[in-house]
Amino acid sequence: MIVHRENRKTNGSLDLALPDGDLRLFPAIDFAPTGKDMLSRLQASIPWRQESITLFGRTHAQPRLICWMGDAGCTYRYSGRTWHPEPWDSLVADLRSQVEGLTGERFNSALLNLYRNGSDSMGFHADDEPELGKTPVIASLSFGAERVMHFRHRHDHSLPTRKIALPDGSLLVMRGETQANWRHAIPKTRRPVGPRINLTFRRIMI
Ligand SMILES: O=C(O)CCC(=O)C(=O)O
């Protein structure tokens, strides 16, 4: 069950009332230059990579394709790996400007994820690496198949998992203490779903 305890703002965004966190959803943004074929354009133009990660001594292929993109020097360390950025793709750079306009924030990097089908996923984690600062702002833009993001509180296990549907053209903005207090994930789904691309814009402290 997906519940948006909403509080719509004049810019069309919804405050999702996450306890100990700050989550705002823009449900449907009309992106310029083209909203509708964004998925296929990004699928074609991004240098997608199938990466492996080593966790608890075992190496696995990540269940999605990824690309780390950003300004020169925006090196990012997570899952035991160090990622050096690809230069900005022109469409992603254009989307970044639009997201900066909507959020009033500046971003110098983005993790791009391509979920090929419902078997692709992302496990529970927080975007809390030291290079993102204490209260990172993460702006997460989705194109293609709708997937559901799950949020679990890191300390208060009596709180239920919060489930947020992320439709095509939506932007989810996480701020404040969200990463300190919550983990999030995109679980696999048995529903037949097509590809989805998610771009999480971030600011690395360099
Ligand atoms: O695909 C998504 O919506 C989530 C991506 C994510 O959690 C991340 O890049 O850290």
C-alpha cells in the first residue's frame, strides 16, 4: 500500500511527512526538451557499465547497470570501490540544471542507475558517505517503469516500512536527517516491468 500523507506546495511538490526525515516528491515534471523519449535517449547515450562489488568477501555482479558522472575531481567511494566520474553527458547536464532550478540546490555529480527489468534492484543503504557531508541533499529523478522505493528507519524498528512509488518523470528530494535516520532500497519485483533509469544528483565536498 502506497500512502502519500500529502501536503501539496505551490510548486506542485508533496511533503511526504517522513518522521525524522525530509522527503519531497514532485510527482510529474514536464521535462524539457522532451519528456517522453527520455528513457531511450539516456539508454543510448550513457556509458552504462555492469560493475561488481565485493561484500563480506564475496564478489557479485551488481543487479543493475550504473554510471558515475560529475565534475572532474568528484571521486566517490562506496561499496568498497572508488569511482572516478565520467564527464557530463549533455542531456544529463541539462536535466541537472532543471533539477537545480526546482530544488534551489547545486549538484556536482550524479549516480545513474539502469534497472533493466524487475530482477534488477538496489539493496537497503543510506547515501551517507563522508564526502556528501552531514546532511546531504539527494535529488532522485526517475524515467521509465514505475518502481517502489522502500524506506526503513535505522534506529526505531517499530516504525513501518514506508513505500513510495516513483513514476516516470518524478523527482524525489531527500534532505536534512533523512540519510542519518533512514535506509532506502528498490526491491526486485515479480510484476512484469520494463526498464527504468534513475539519476541521483549529489554534491560531493571537494
Ligand atoms: O533507483 C532509485 O530510485 C534509487 C537509487 C539510489 O538509492 C541511489 O542511487 O543511491
